[in-house]
Amino acid sequence: MRDPIYQQLNERLRAMIRGEEVRPGGKFPTEREVAERFGVSRVTANKALSSLVGEGVLEFRKGVGTFVRDLGMDYNLRALMSFTRKAEMSGKLPETDVRQFAALPAGECDAGVREALGVADKETLYFTERLRLADGVPLILERRFIVGRYCPRLRQTQLAGSLYSLFTEHFGLRLSGAEQTVRALNLSAADARVLRVPTGHASIWVHAIGLCEHGPLWLEDTLYRGDLYAFHNSLGSDKAQRPARTMLAESGPPKIIGLRRSRA
């Protein structure tokens, strides 16, 4: 069954933006122009445009028109840099919505979490779910377990900014990198609602184990909006470099980490 007409139009308009027919910051075609160009009613054109405004892709300025929002950001696969710093360097206002925070015994977490972090059942793990926004538009949904013994008495109020700065400046840890797996993933209905995009919207999923001088420090599953984020990597011929690895993904969607239902 084909998608409703306005959803098909929505994808055509996205293609215009991806193809840079209208560049970030540029004025987007009006409702009338969209209707005439694609042979649809103005009601359908309005619905598609309103959908993109609601998702934060377009911005309506009263009395002026509709513009493409310049929100694209990149993720450097070869270096750790906080979202807060990247947003500020891009001239955007970073925000963090801490949606969940809990301290719990590692024994209450999945075995895979305990194994990845090398913790005993009675050790404390902190779980946090954070939504990262730039200029009010949600870009990243992040779920993370943190080893408690390296961050004693961690509080929810400390999670509103850069975790990298918190780890290094407050807890005195030296970050040594992360082991990452990157994969394309269509968003579930629940995650899509949080990121304000349609169910099944394309995202970039990063599963990572963060390392400090003591060993594993955190385990994360992070979802990046595929329409507003790009990943960047530099490859060279220097044998001393360690290029990004690729591998066949396991069949089926990955299991996203999180608290068990009884604690959610």
C-alpha cells in the first residue's frame, strides 16, 4: 500500500533539501509553489510543509516565509568530542533533557551490560537517558550505563552538560577512547516520538564502550537523527593509523540497552 500523498510529498521535499536544491538558511518554496510544482492541492502542500516545520527541518518566519534550518552537525569517528562543544562550535545553542536517571546494582542489569563493563553483580551502575537538542530541535537520544565506582555520588543535576567534561574535570578521569559500532536503524514508534519524527524514520545507531585509564567507564546506545547528522572519518595510507572497521551486521534490529520494564 502506498503512503498517503502528503507523506510522499514530504519525502520529495526532503530530497530537495538533501540535494541542496535549497541550501540551509535559504528560503523554501511557498505552499502555492509546492502545490503547483508537484501537482497536489494546497491543503496537501500545507500538511507536508507543516510536518517538516514540526520536525525542525524547516522554520516558519511570520511575514517572511519558510526557511531551511541550518542544523546539520557531524560526528568525527576518530576523536571524542562532546555534543555540547560541537553544537557551540556550530553556533547553535545546546540543550540536554535528562529523561531518566537511576542508580542500581549491576545484578539487576542484563548480563551483556555487566560483561561489557566488567562489573560484579553488587557494584553500582548509573543509568541515564538523555535527549540532546540544538536550537530547540532534538538531534540525539542517548542511553548510557556508567560504572559507579569511578563516579561516586553522581547526581542527576550533573548530567545537563558535557559528560566528557564531567568525567575529566569533576571526577579526574583520563578518557582513552571508545570502541564503537555504527549502524543504520529505523526508529521505533517510541523513539521517533521523542525525536519528533515519523515512526520508521532513518537514524544512525552508535553502540559504544567508553574507556578510561582504569578500563571500561560507560556503555551507550545513541540514536542520531539521520536527516540532521553526518558521520565523518579520515582514512590514510599511514600504517600506524587504525582505520574504521566494517563488518556484516547481525540479522534483525539491534537490541537497545535500557532499564528493564519494571524500573522504567
